Amino acid sequence: MSISKTLTCFKAYDVRGKLGEELNEEIAYRIGHATAHSLKANIVVLGFDARATSPNLAKYVARGICDAGAEVLEIGLTGTEEMYAAVSEFGACAGIEVTASHNPIEYNGMKIVKHGSQPLSDQEFADIKHLAEQNKFIPSVHPRLLTDKRRHARKTYLEKIMGFVDLQSLKPLKIVINSGNGAAGPTIDALHQKIEENRIKTNFIYVNHDPDPTFPNGIPNPMLKENWSATADAVISEKAHFGVAFDGDFDRCFLFDHVGNFIPGEYVVGLLSEVCLCEEQGSTIVHDPRVVWNTLDIVSKCGGHAVASKTGHAFVKAAMRENGAIYGGEMSAHHYFRDFFYCDSGMIPWLMIWELISKTNLSLSDLILERKACFPSSGEM
């Protein structure tokens, strides 16, 4: 394959490209080397999603990082948020997750952060792109090796997300969990085991649970209406309390009530804002500029401070850090938490909803019934 000097797999703030045309093993090597070199990193966390090409691309990214003189902390098959957590927990200089999330099967990509799990600045991302395009790397005289951190990384990650709820308050609700044959399944299994070790009874119903790189049930993108039925039908047939569906790298989760209705993101942002403000009165909530009326009303009534941000993870994270916000939400199902390194998580929201339903004895539909009546929404148009 001939490679042009310009790498078109570099998008606005992540790497994403068509395999064999925009992204391959050599380019993955370049990006790994360029990331470590540009960020002057000596430790880089590396994970990958469930796509067929992800482990091999990660292998070449790792070679590039090691040849640049940095150590790779390998965390294996993980979600993007597990990479975020590992970067901060291990004090790494950078992190890379090989993932194309919900993009078509012929694509792959990477999400890259720097120390403290912070997004790259525009200039930092441009510098990595420039170095990768130049492809004039001089291998380090002290190449480094990989360190297997899979078990340790998952353990610390699970402890972190479980700290967002009072485990003893969780009732054995019947919860449908649709992992979409993506990366979420093994993490859910580990979480399930950890919860039960704390003598908390669970009642999970799994849909499309095991990772499968062929995605036999379609690419995991629960934002699309045509993908709702798999979760909704299971909720109805199992008479579950609620359902949750994940995208490919599970940094987003989508919720369904007990009768299989999809819960629009603007109402989830409102619910999570209220939960956070009940925990810390007077705190700041960051929200994106779409369909904001419900969120603004809840934040005002709960005595919080609402701050609007541009759409996009880099903007929301920057606004949260600037304002010390406890929570940030986008109606696209990205939910960010101050105590999760100001990063987005697809696992924390449904755990918080599980706790909320357990404590209030209200269904998810009841929790948003009044909000929908006061602030009916046609969604983003």
C-alpha cells in the first residue's frame, strides 16, 4: 500500500480511518512513536477494543512507543474509560486506546490522552500528526519493554467506579445489559464478581454479551433507533426494572425504562445532575448547548450553578476543570465526572441510576415523568 505524506486518519481530536486506506500497522507504529516522542513520555498506557484488527494495531503502536524509549503499560481488551483510569492511577505520561467505537466495521482508530488523563491540546495533537507524517524516527538508544498491567488496571478501575455508589443500598433489581458484542462484556463480568464479593445480590440479564469482532448483531451504536429493539425487547420479555446498552468502547451508555422506552439523553443529564447536586449542594454542572431547558431547571432548583460548554469531550473536560464542576453531561450520552479524572464514563451512570431506583422505589419512567411533562423534547434537530 502506498502511503501519502498527509495522514487523513487524523480527525478533529482523535484518530479514525478506513483500514488499508487510511490506517494500517505501519501508521499505527508511527503514531505510537510520535505520541511518546512528542509528549516526552516515559510511560504510556495502551488498551484496545474488541475489533478484529485492534490487538494487532495495538502491537504496532506498542513497538513505536518502546522504540521511542517509553515503557508500555499494557491493559489489553478494555473500554476507553479504563485507559483513562489507568493513566491517572499509574501516573503515566500518556494513554492510547485503539478503538473505532461505533464506526463501521472496516474502520479503526485511536483515542489519545496525556498525563492526568487530559485531552490533548490542538497543538499537541497537531505535533503528533506532524511527526507521524514526517516518519523520520531515530530509535532510542534505550528502547523500553511492555509491562502487563491488565489485572491491576481492572482492579483499580472497578474500585474507582464502585466508589460512586453506596453498594449496600443497591437492591437486586433485574437489569438488562446489552454489551453489543463490544468491549463491555468482560468488564461487566469482572464488575459483577466484585459486587457479589461485597455480598450484594445482582440480577443481570445479558444481551449480546461476549465480544465478537464480526459484530453479528450489528455495530454497537445504541444511538440509532434501529438498534433499540434488542435491549427494549429483552427488558419487556424479562420484566426487567431497566436496561442499559453500550457502544463499542463503552464510554457511552443508553438507558431504557421498565417498558422498553428509550430514555433521551437530555433527561439522563438532568437526573445525574440532580443526584450529584444532592451529594454536593451548590456544585457546578457543565452541560452542552443542546436541549438544555430541563437541565437548567433542575440545576437551579437544586441550588447548583450551570455552565454551558461547546459540544465535544475536549471542551466539556476543559470547562469542568476550569469551573471545578462535579459533573458534566452531553445529550449524546457522554457523562463526565470530576472524581473520575474529569473523564467520561459509560459505567458510572447506570450504577448511579441503579442506586437511585433502589433508594426511591420509583421506576426510571416515574423519575422523569414530571420532567417530560414540564419540558417535552423533540430531541436534537
